[in-house]
Amino acid sequence: MITFYTVISWLSLFSYWLLIAGVTLRILMKRRTAPSAMAWLLVIYILPLVGIMTYLLFGELHLGKRRAKRAKSMWPSTSNWLKALKDYQHIFTNQNSEVALPLFKLCERRQGISGVKGNQLKLLTTTTDTLKTLIRDIKSARCNIEMVFYIWQSGGLVDQVAEALMAAARRGVSCRLMLDSAGSRHFFRGPYPKMMRDAGVEVIEALKVNLFRVFFRRMDLRQHRKMVLIDNAIAYTGSMNMVEPRFFKQNAGVGHWIDLMARTEGPIATTMGIVYACDWEIETGQRMLPPPPNINLMTSEQKTDRIIQVIASGPGFPEELIHQALLTAVYAARQQLVMTTPYFVPSDDLLHAICTAAHRGVDVSIIVPHKNDSMMVRWASRSFFAELLEAGVKIYQFEGGLLHSKSVLVDKQLSLLGTANLDMRSLWLNFEITLLIDDDVFGRDLARVQEDYIARSVTIDAAKWTKRSVRQRVTERLFYFFSPLL
């Protein structure tokens, strides 16, 4: 009997170390950054069983077998659609500013199409203006309405959006609504999903959270896009979820959320439409490609003409493109670089690019919220401040609420506006969308918004920052350890 227990003990120990070795080898064989790999290895070695379980749940990008198959099968038709779109040469631009040219070339090579011209663009700086404008557009819709949001929470003007959407469906407008299962969990527990479906709106719960499938699909992979398409001609995107701040997270202690949205008209709606079509097919299996751009929607050569490119990320889309775009934009800066983000946990490459820009004389500013709804991100982001301040980067902490806007402005000419945060989750994992806008008029509009943010912020003093307490330093370094995993 003693021999039996001895053999069992040795077999258990051997199996345990074999499991550790197997997961270690799997981490090393995956193409990931060195800091991310080291962080996972340390977690596994310090907390072996918990670390292995966590890695199997969150360490790799599992879209799920069914969705992965759909993502793979959709690309031949999507590629053919993009090739056919090139026949509409009048919508594409071959002229870009010097600062924007490298970024637009990158996107053209990786996505297959160049930026489009003939667009009108309006920057919406308040939730109230955005929702009221959206309601008017929904009421005027004649053909189709497509929406995707991470969070939809009822209350206030959001209920008027829902009523307008249901009224549009009743009058014969094709209405499709896709919402993330985790972000919109309160919505799916409420009365609106049934009310909308009864009215004729197709409501899809994207990336449904299911505890029985945690080992078959990564549960923290989320549909984080915020996008509205109306009649294949009008499009919205930006940082705003479908929530009204006075009804949203009032007990979080961070104040009202501050967002930016862009409303566009023109051919850009067509290229955003193919992103929505891909998302819809991955989630439902239904192939519904958008129609080609309407030549009658092209604006004439006028001051409101904007050159815009769309970047989409997520499983099934070009890998690391938003991260590459950010790096390209930062390295293109010659005079000024302003970045706003609620969650600042950059990759080593992005941190190095930002510091390098400051070292070569670029006026670099980063605006983050003073209070954040994520404790881990708040402390992790502070671990980067010392290196940034030493390089000459100006860091502002916004005090007018939770600054949720995601924007980058380069030399007041090239703007990046969308849903992606400057953290590893947005850059490497989630479904995100970003607009690249090559236009000095829009750049000046965005600059005024960012200047208003700065006016409502406090500047971090480099000298005072070096005198922060040992407890703060230790806490920052602790959460910095987890930064590649956030």
C-alpha cells in the first residue's frame, strides 16, 4: 500500500510539473511581446494552479470554433467586395498631407483600400447633442439602420432613441441592433429586447457570456465598437456608449462620462458598412454586404470635404493594425501630439515612441481622467508617468468627470478618433474602430476640444511626482506587473 501511494504521489508530481512545462512552452511558442510572456510566466510560477486556470481562460485569443469558422469564411466575399469597390475611383483620394501619408499608406496596404474623400464631418462634444442629432436622423431614415454598441443602458434620451428605432422598424425600415453581452447585460435583463423584437428590430446579443463555454471561448473578448449607420449614407462613431451620463454609474464616484462622437455623411459610410457586415456575419452567420456608394451622395470639392480612412480591429481583421497606426502617427509628429484616453496602459513600443517624440522636440500632451472607474488601470497607468515626465511629456488629469474620449491629434492635421483606448485590451484583443481624418479644419476643431479638456485639468508636476510616497511607488510597480494583461 505504501508503494502504491508513493507511485501515485510521484505520478501526481510528475503530472503537475508536466502541466507547468506544457503551459510554459505554449506561452513561449505564442507570438506575444516579451513583457506579456514574462508576466504570464511569473503568474503561473507564483500561483501555479490559479495561474494556469487564469491563462487558459484569458491568456489566448479564442473567438470560439463557430465564430472563428465564420470569420475565416467571410473574407473571400469581403475581399471581392473591396475589389469591386475600387471601381468607384471617384470616392478614393490620392492626395494626403505629409503628416498623414505614411499612416494612410499603411492602412491601404493592410486593408486593401485607400482613404475616401467627399465626406462631411461634424464633431459632437456632448452626449445630449449626439443623442438628439441621432434621434433626428433615425426619424428621417428610409432604408436601413444598423447599430452596434458595447453598452446600452436605458434612461433619459436613450429611451427616445429606442422609441425612434422601434417606430422606424414599424414603418418598414430595416433595423439591426448588435450589443455586447457583458457590457449590455442590464439591457438584456430589461423589457426593451422583447419590445424591440416585437416592433421588428433585429436584436443580437454579441459574444454571449456563458460560463459553460469559458474554456472554449475567451470571455473577456468583447464587442467594443460604437457605431451607427443610417441609409448607407450617414455614420456615427466615437467613444460614447448608448447611455445618458446622468443615469449611468452614478455610484462610481467618478462623475459624468465625457465623450466625443463624429457624425459623417458620404462614402465613408460605405466602408464603415463593411465593418458592420463582417461583425454581423461573425455573430449570426448571415451575409449581408452593404451596397456600393451612391454617386449622388458625393459632395463637390468644397471646404467641408474630408478625407477619412477606417481602421477596424478584432479577430478576423488585420492583426495589430490599430497599434501600428498609433505608432506610425506618433512617429509622424513634428510639432505637436495630443492624446486623450480614459485608460492609459501602453505597450513598451508605444511608450517608447511617445517618449522619443518628446525627446526630439515635439510638444507632447497626454490627458487622462483624475478619477478612474478601474482601480487596476488607475495604478498601472501611474507607473508610466515618471518615464513620460522625465522625457518632457506633459500629463494632465481631467477633473470634470470621467474623460472617456479617445483621440489623438498630430500637428493639428491628422486626427484619430474612435473606440480604442491606449491599453493592451483595445490594442490587441477587442473589436474596435478608429477613424483617421486628414483635415486641418477638423484638426482645429478637435484641438479646441482638447484645449477645453486641458483647461479643466490639473498638471502633474514632475518635481512633486518624484517625491510621492514609497507606498504609492510600490503599488504602482505591483500593478505595472499586470499591465501587459490589462
